[in-house]
Amino acid sequence: MKIICIGRNYADHAKELNNPLPKKPMFFMKPQTSILSKNRPFFYPDFSKEIHYETEVVIRINRVGKHIEERFAHRYYTEIGLGIDFTARDLQRQCKAKGHPWEISKAFQHSAPLSDSFINKEDLPNDINFKLELNEEIVQTGNTKDMIFSVDKLISYVSQYFPLKIGDLIFTGTPAGVGEVKIGDNLKGYMEDKLMIDFRVK
């Protein structure tokens, strides 16, 4: 099972980090050990002093495919969940400044909290609202209509480089509003009106 994370897929988020808008989808990978499930607590790692949340709609692939044409991409998923891409922003800046790969800032253990429940896409609107609350205050809101590259485009693009398999996850990018978490924080993520994730930082 692969975790494929799309970067800079919301224009406002790219702007808030002073990054140019991509002309093609950008993606990186997380290992399966990055998943944090069942609303278990996230333990703040000792290698970073600046962990940021990035709330994302997550697509679960339901069939094997490669070189998928965009017009057929909708056949490759039926379920949608919610996740957080935790980023060690201080490490990421250091790696980027040196021109080094920055997996250590993205792919560490439990850097991908994931909802246990996934919702059938037929039970969701085409344009999905989602949000994150930090200590009962809304800090991120998004709608999938604002994605630069659609889900079908992402599936098609990624599948040109490697096969997609059943159970693979695509984190589709985060809207503006990313920020730091601290020990003791409570994070709650919603898709439409459904509470999808609810956990604490320890």
C-alpha cells in the first residue's frame, strides 16, 4: 500500500508558503508506517520544534491500474476519507535550503493521521466541504472545487509513473490555513458535517 501526497494543489496554500503555482501535479510518498489510525494520539517527535498540520481529502484506490486515461479515472475509487499531512516545517526548510530530499520532514512515523471511516462518493456532493478545528477553533476550511488538479487528473497523472493498487491512498492537497500544533492540542477534522478525525497531540 502506497500513500501518495499531492503538493500545492490549492492556490491559496501555495501563496501562503510563497511557492509558485505548479503547471503539473507535484507529489511525494509516505510509507505505510506514517498512518495514524483509530484517533490514537500523535506523539510530538523529538527531532522537530515546528510540526504543521495540513488537512486533506483522501481518495482510496479500489482497483489496479496504470497509464489510466483521465476519462476513466473515476472508476478507480469509490470511497473518500479525511487525513492530515503532518510536516516538520523546520526540517523541510533546512533540506530545501541545501537542495536535499525532504522525506524526513514528511514521511516520519504517524505523520499521516487518517480517518477510520471512508464515505462512498455517491453519498457526497461533487464539491466536498472539509475543515479542521484546533482546540475547538476552525483553522482550515476547504472545498475540493478549489483544487488546481482534480481527483481524476491526479489519478491519471500519478498512474503514468507507477501502477496504482487496491488500497493505495491519495492525499489530494491542503487549502490555506496551515499552522503549528503543540503538545496538548486537540484536532478535529470534518468532511461536510461528519466528524472524521478527533485526536490529541502528546
